[in-house]
Amino acid sequence: MLASGRVGAASIAFLGLAAAAPIVTLVTVIPDVLAAGAGPLVPWTCAVAGLILLLFCAGQAAMIRRLPSSGVAYSHVTLGLGRPAGLAAAWLAIAGYQTIQFGLYALAGLTAAPLLSSFLGLTAPWWAVAAACWAVVAICGPMRIEVAAGVLGLLAVAQATVLAGIGAAGVLQPFGGRVTTDSILLAGWPALDRSAVGLLLAVAVLAFAGFESTAGYAEEGFQPRRSAGFGGYGAVLLIALLLGGVSWTMIVAAGPDRAATVADTRGAELLFDLAAGRLAPWAVTLGRFVLFAGVLAGILALHQVIARYLFALGREGALPGVLGDVRRRTAAPRAASVTQSLIAGAALAGAWAAGAGPGPRTARWLIVGGALSLLVVLLLAALATLLHLNRVPGPEGLWGRFLAPVLALVSLGAVAFLAFGDLPALLGMPAGFALVKAIPAGLAVGVLVGVGHALLVGRPSAAAPRIPRQRDPGAHRPERITQRSPGPG
């Protein structure tokens, strides 16, 4: 079993932040949204999206208290909707994380290109940078979770610090010499029609994809029944502050009346161009380093959560039992981690052999497709949470048991309706394009695979291990324990 007492709520929150990679959204998505004329709506929709996902976190935290499991949505959906739905959620989640990870691999070469050119005078092909990132992730994947969390936490803190610094520069040196209310008030927002506003909300929610992975570290938390729940809240708040706050500072720096024009002209360079006019060149270069580090951190964080899904499925007999093994010394899911590395490596090698040359558009399609898959998983988890918490009475009050899950389910359902209702605009391609039809078809296939898988494997062959109610310091290093205190649960 995975060792408990390894990571706290703060570390788990940073793991969720790393998986969401907000700096990637700020560089690749926000400029396009601003160019479309969204203006002050951008920070407000980020805030609304954060509120919706905080409602989801309330139900997720309650489910974690009842069943802390590395299987995340698989375990929770199984509790509420049965094993066929649980396995469907598991395969949709694995496919979603895997697709987003491939999108980040596609971005790795683009984010590394200016750094390699400036410092080494090299022009490396995308596959070389992706292979280097893959090697780092393959090495770090089977490490102790506290080591991986430390690395990802450091990268996440660096990401947040640099973004805060760039944002502060924009506010201290605003366009026109002062910050005006036009940068945040919605008086002039009717430039977008109602359908575009709904699509913007869907984009904002999808930008948080990865935060829900915090639940996958419940078994390894200092307090297995609490740490991951608090970590989920923390991840959502951090992502909302970074996305909403920095997007607002970009509007301030560009000028509320000029934001759409400037964003359309500068595109993905908007954040760095605005910083270049206010900060020293080294600070802009540091921002580019952090962008690449954010991509790498996102790949590693997604690797960790996929490995834990594979571990949980192997432990319960849904996949080969070897995936449910852990390394004795580190208590990390080494077999699942190595398997995930081999799958990712094979996919990257296949893309290289096929002569693929992924660019920003390919990365966008992959990330959006993966995020939509995770949105369906959130819907299933919200429904399962509502049913299980009210079918099996527990200590939760009316808010945690009923109101928050209902509001989360309705809100996420509305977001899914908006996202799938205007999928061509979300993907940035014509309505008749094959990929527009392929994404819903792929999600349907994922559900069918999960149901068919459940029929094949039958009941779980093993129950999830009993999880301690509190951290037992040093339990993974018995020779260091000098005194034990049972303490309250």
C-alpha cells in the first residue's frame, strides 16, 4: 500500500497547481480571449469558475473523508453510481490526463526554443525537447511522493512568484499612468454576445483542469481523510487568483481600450511583451524559463496522478495486479509509474516516426480535448457524490451533503452544455472538421470501454487498504521512531 503521512495540504495544493499549469493558460489562451473583446469579463469569469469548482471541492472533500483513495474519481464514482460508471470515469480521466500531457509535450519544444536560441545558439526539434522532458519525468516519477511534491512545489512557487511580479509591474506602471475602473467594471462588455459569454465561462472552467488530481494523494496525506480535501480548496483558490489576477493586470498594462488590439497583435507573446516594457531583460528571460518549467511541472504532475489511477485499478484487479505493487523502500507505485512512462514514450516515438510537427494549434486541440474529458469526469463525480452522501447518512451537514453537490452538479452541467454546444469555437476550427466530431465520439467510446471493462472483470478482487485516520510520524521509517502518541483521530 502507499505510505501515509508523506505530504500535507499545502504540498497537495501545489501539486494541483502544477497540474493545471496556469502560466500555460495565460500565455496560450488569455491573449486570444482578450483579442476577441472579452476585456474585464476575463477576470470575472475566472472568479466565477473558481466559485463553481469550490462547490465541487466541498463534495469531493466529503467523499475523501469517507474513502481516501488514490483512485480519485474511480473510487468515488463507484461508491455513488456503481463499478461500470466508476471504470468509465477512470478511463475518461486517464485519457484526459494523457491527452493534456501530450499537449504539454507539444508545447515543450515551443517554450524551450527561445531559451535554447538565446543561450546556446541552438535550434532543437520538438521531439528532442520532448524526449528530454520525458527522461526527466521517467526518472522523477517513481521517487518518493514527498520528493516529487518538493520539486513540483518549488516549480509551482516559482511560477506563482514570477507571475505575481509581472502582474505587479503592470499595475505599478499602468497604461496611461493610472489604473482606471474600465479595467474591471463590466460597463462596456456587451461587445460579446450572450453565447460568447457562455463559451468564455466554459473556457475558464476548462483552464482549471488538473486541480481535481489533488484527491489522488489522499492516501499519502499527513491526515488521509483531510489533507487532500484542503489541498483541493487551496489549488482552486491559487489557480483562480493567478488566472484572474494576472489577466486583469494584462488589461491594465495594455490599456482597457487597447487590450483587444494589443492582444490580437502580440498573441502568445503578450505577457512577455508587456513585461519587457516595464522590467529588466533578465526578468523577462526568467519568465520564459518559468514558462518552460511550468510545462515540465505540468507533465510531471499529470504523470503522478495517472500512475495513481493505474495503481488503484491494479490493486483492485481491474488491471494486472503488478500495477498495484509499490516499491518497498519508497512506497511509491513504481510499476504503474514505469508503465505510464513507457506508454508516453511509445506515443512520442510514434509521433516522431509519423513525421508529426506539433505546433500551438495541435497543443490547444489536445489540451482542450483532455479538459473536456475531465469535465465529464467532474460531472460523474458530482452526481455520484450527491447520491452517495444522501443515500448513506454521515456526519456532513445540509451544505456539504446536499446543497454544495447540487449546485456543483447544476453548474458543471451548464458549463458542459456551453462547451459541447459550441465545440468548433472552443477548438478554433470549422464545424465540419473531423476533430469536432472525434472528441464527443472519443468520450462515448471511453464510457463504453469502462462499462465493458466492468462486465469483464466483475467485482473487485481486493478491497482498498484501510487508511489511518491521522499521520503517524515516521511510520515509514520504523527505526527512527522513538515515541508514539496515538492522539485524536
